[in-house]
Amino acid sequence: MPEGSGALAPARSDFVAEALNGLTAPRKSLPPKFFYDDAGCTLFGAITELPEYYPTRTELGILRDIAGDLAALVPPGAALVEYGASDEAKAAILFAALDVDAYVPIDIAHQALTALKSRLRWSHRAVALHPIAADFLAPVKLPAAIGAMPKLGFFPGSTIGNLDPPDAIAFLRQVRTTLGVCASLLIGVDLEKSPDILVPAYDDAAGVTAAFNLNMLTRLNREADADFDLDLFAHRAVWNDTAKRIEMHLESLVAQSVRVAGRTIRFRAGETIHTENSYKFSIERFAGLATRAGWHVARSWTDAERLFSVHLLS
């Protein structure tokens, strides 16, 4: 999440157009990148600390455990290019384990990237910083200063699961093109497990994830001249077993009309706005996805409970 070259976020006209496009579709939706205004970034940080939300702490544990393996697999003097870099907690493990000369965090949340840059100036002065504020799903031009360095892409957090499979393949192909020949990609992938574990991770007892989801409507009220009444919408998280994904929705509790940028959007009682998917994988299914995108799975690691996995693609 995002400084550097690149746009802070979609221009207001683009933001409004994308919102209206989703809200006027037969099945209403909004893109998950809309979560990450300043309030959304703060709420997501709180989500990662919740007892129900296992992915962050599990992935951090795996990264610490495999640090020695990675040191033998990544060339010295590397540039670490992180996609979706809202903070440096996971990258810092790689800084400690690897010989990293440069760090290119890419994210859409400008304020989070600015804070990250400020912290790293003090904690990792030897690492050259090249932050890029941009939507990492779009093509990204890397800084010329890292052109000759070996490159390690880093895509933690199982964010790959937020993309529908064709989009995930397209993104992984785009990363190959961006990083160039002989680069590698270290990627976190959440694994299939019981809905009894999955659903609470996206619908916690304290209601933090609900606030995170509903904050998207607050952002639309502020940035798209909308008049959503948040009391008339509810957060819903459901497991779609056929698609192997958690779905997040905002459900209209009554029949109602909402104004967005001068347009009237009508909702039936029970109708939802689909705000996010989070696909879960087996090791084999993810390997197949990576292969279709032109990558080879060099190594895979999981935690002892097989909740989460980390893969090195080459």
C-alpha cells in the first residue's frame, strides 16, 4: 500500500467511475483496493492482530523458519521488490537473512508507504529505498537504479487469493515481465482448511473485519458524494466450497435507494455488494496456477499445522 513515482490512487473521476460500474452491474461489487484509505489501512493492521486471523502470524513464523534456506537460494546484492507493501514487518525478516542492497515497496496507500520509508531510513540505512505508489495490478516500471541487480519479488499475505484465477495468472505473468530474466518470486499462499477456521478469520467476534468492510461505504460517502447509511448494511463472510474461496459482502438490510455521484442505486432487502474474494489453495493447485503463468515452483514450505504456505518461484 502506498511514495515515489506513480499515482497515489485512482483519480477521483476514475474512482467514481469504477464504483458506479460495480454498483450498477447485475451483481453489485466493489474492488478490494477501495478498502485501503487511511482508516482502512489502520483497520487492516488491527485485523492482523486478531486471535481469529491466523495468516499474518503464521506466515511470519514460516519466513523466520526458512530464512536460512532462502539465504542459500537468493543471490547476494539483490533488489527486493514487494507487491502490496503496507509495512516492512515481513520484508525485515528478509533484510536480516539475505544480502539485500535495494528495496522497492509498491502499494496504493500513499500514507502507509511514506511512514514505511521514514521508519526504514532509521532501521535499515544500508538498503537503498525506491518506493512506488501505484496499483500493483497495473504494469509497474522498476527504478533504473536496480536494473543490474538480481531481483527477488515478494508477494506475501496470500493477496494472490484476492484475484480470480485468470487474473491471478495474468498478474503472475506480468510480474515475470517486470522482474525480468533470472528473477525469483517469494509468495505467500493460504491453504484450504475447515470453514470453522476460515469464516471466523473473516468475521471476528470483535467486529473489526465488519468495520473494515463497512469503511468502504464511508469512503464512498466522502469521495463519491454518496449517502450510504451504514446502519442499513451488514458485513457478511461466507465460504463458497465450489469455488474454494471466502467471500466478503455488504448486505442491504432493507429495500432502499442510495445516491452515488448523482446516480440512484437501488437495493433489494438482502441484496449484497460483493467486496472481496479470498481463494484458498492446495499445494498442488497453486503449483498448477504458477506453472500456467510461466513460473516453476523451486521450493515450498508450510507451518506444522498446514494452515499457510510460502513458495519460491523461479
